[in-house]
Amino acid sequence: MEERARKERAETNDETLAELFPIGKDFVEQLPRLLVALPRLIDLEASTLDATESSIDAIDAAIDAAGSEPFLTADVFQSLVAYVGEVIRRAIGGRWELRSPDDGRTWEPDVIDARGERCNLLRVYKEMLEHGEEGNLRAFVHHTIRTHRR
């Protein structure tokens, strides 16, 4: 029963996007604020989050300690995606982009690599749902960087 519920939640739909990213099309503009907010939101020292791949380990440890639910609130999730995306963007020399599904009212932030390919940052949601079982953010970040590096 719990496994089925997890799988259903893992299918991110437009309603979930709107809930997780309420700042919508202003996401990229708000990146500096989101990045500064993350350490406070997840109770980490700001110096721990130095925008390197290895800094993701501290976030994984925080998720292990608190469970994934607190990280799936809009404030925390937006900042988490901003941070993870920024780590990936810097490592691959990518750029931020917002895409809107057909409805025009929800916006999906993503990092685009030098070849124009998407990094699919919304997989962070799936990693959060599976954290500690099959998923963790460090593995996602490592794989994404390796796949999209120039």
C-alpha cells in the first residue's frame, strides 16, 4: 500500500508542480534568494553548502536525519532544486531555463547543458520520495554531471 502511494506521488503532474514551485516563472530571477535560504531551511551551516558536488552529502545527511517529508514543502523544495541545479549548472557549464507545460501557468525549472539537452531536475522529486531506499541526491547529481559535462 505505501509503495503504491509512493509511485503515484512520483508521477509529478501540473498540480504538484504548481504546489512545489509557487514562484513559477520568477524561479530563475529568485535563484539568489533561494540559494541563500537553503542552509537556514534545512539547518545547515551556510559554509557547508559551497556549490560543489561533495556538498550534496550534507544535504543527504540532513534528509536521512529528518526524513524526506520536510523537504517536500514548497519553500524547502524550491531552494533544494535551486541548489542542486546550481551545483550541476556550474559543473557542466550549463544555463537555467524555465519550461511551461501546455497550461502556461506552471513552470518547470531545469538546467540545459552545452548541447542543449535538459538535465531533468524534477527527478529530484523522485529522489526525495525514494531517499534512503533506492535514491539519494549525491548519486543523482554525480550521474547528471557525468552525463552532461562538456
